Amino acid sequence: MTLTENKPDNRPTLAPQRGGLLADRAFSWWTLGTGLLVLAILALILITTVREAWPAFVEMGFRYVTESTWDPNPAEGPAIFGALSFMYGTAVTSLIALIIAVPVSIGIALFITELAPRRLRTSAITVIDLLAAVPSVVFGLWGVLVLAPVLVDFYRGVHGVVGGIPVVGSVFGEAASGRNFMTAGLILAIMVTPIITSICREVFGTVPQADKDAALALGATRWEMIRGAVFPHSFGGITGAVMLGLGRAMGETIAVALVVGGATNISANVFEPGNTMAAVIVQQFGESTGTFTAALIGLGVVLFAMTVLINLAAQRIVRRAEARMRGGVA
């Protein structure tokens, strides 16, 4: 005699119902379709932008990413479209933004999740969310009208202190104005801090309370608990937050265009004016035609490729680091 034969008629069955199976299958196909839709949209963006930028790629060849001269209307000879100086400006301003924003964001997120009283925590979260909602043009106008003039004397003071030191002196050289790589990086740092902070706060909130209590019970200080329990559990999420902030910094247009200086320049001096790929597109697209327009679209393709490569590298770093934390072989 089997259990099925002895089962009372009014006992609920654990077998899946046909309607439930259909709903699960439909949900599975729907989620798969939405995921593939994202990949399809990215592929279409890449294909269409490459097609539009192809005339500039054909005319310049590999020199498009190795040439630092950008002269769409030369007095003599053909136009020259070299993206290297804009690639450099994008990298420098984004790096400055991350150097400033990442420690501040992680500190704010740790304060909110580990130290702040409940009443202060709610107020801090509200302020951060409001800061994230401020339009970029507001940051740009504030930067060019208020921040840049104030920072000129500060930049000159920094140069006066470290100007004679090798390497450091070349990085913090003389400042002709407040519109330069450094000011653009500061504005970007302010803009990406709410994004990184919000994600880090959510990631820190997923750390099991039992892990933190166990560390404290073993005699760890609060900082040792954070270093030994919170950071290892949150490493992947922190990296994702930084990569999202980096993508925002690399793609910012209006705010950077107003404060970066608008110069085609490759210089170790962060106090000199320069330009970024996103900023030069918004500055020059309205007056461009033909191959000039294709060259500007090509900057978008290069920016897209840089973002993808950086994210792939970050994923590899995260996998190797998490494997080491678990005691595996990287």
C-alpha cells in the first residue's frame, strides 16, 4: 500500500498545478526575452554608430586613436581627426573623480549603515537622493560661475608648495584659470558620489548581522569588524558601484564642457585646460557636417568601447579577488 492510496481526499496536494507551470514558464521566457533585448539594443547602438562613424575611420585609419591633433577646418590640407587628446582628458577627469569620490562615498555609506542614529540616517539618505537628482547643467553652471574662480588661487598655492618637487611638480603645475582637468574632476566627483554612496549603502545592508556580531564577539573593534566582515562580503558590490560611477563620469557632457576648458591638450599638469570625448561632442556637433560629424560619432564609439573594456577588466578583477577571499585558486 502506497502513501498515495492512504492520502485523505481533503489533504492538499504538493504537485504543481498546470496553471502554475504555465505561469513559471511564461515568466522564464519573459525574463530571458528582456535580458536578450538589452543585449540587442546594445548591439544595435554599436552597429549604427560604427556605420555612421565609418567614413572618419576609413579616412584616418588607426591614426584616429593615436593622433592627438583635432583640426576639422585646417588652413591647408585635409582635416585631421585625432581622438587621443580627448581620450586622455576623459581618463584624467574620470580618474580624479574616482580618487575623490570613492573614499568619500564608502565613508558615507559606512556611517549610514553602521554608525548613524536612525533619525540622522533617514535625513542623510534623503539628502543623498536629492543630490543625485540635481541636473548636471546645474553642477556645470555652479562650477564655472562659483567654483572655478575660487579655485584659481588655491591651485596657484598648491603649485607654489609642490612646484619644485620632481614628478609631483609636473602634475600640479601652474594654473592659468579655474577651468581645467582638476575642476572637471571635482565636479564629476560631486556628481558620482551620490550614485556610489547609494549602491554601497545597499550592499553594506546585505551583510549578515550574524557575521558582524561574531566578529565583535571575538573581540574585534568596529573597524576590524568592518574590514574583516563587511568589506569581504561587499567587495563585488563596491566594485560594481565604482564602475557605475566611472561610467557616469566618462559619459558626462554639459557639466564637463562648461568647466574643463575646451582645449585639445595632453598634459601631465592637471591644472591646464583640456577636453573629453563626451564634452567635445556636445560642443561641436551642431556645427559639424560630413566627415566631421562622422568623426564626432566615432568619439562615441571609442567611448563605448573604453567603457566595455573597463567593465570587463573590473569583472575579471572581482572574480580573482573573490576567489582569493574564499581560499580558491585565482
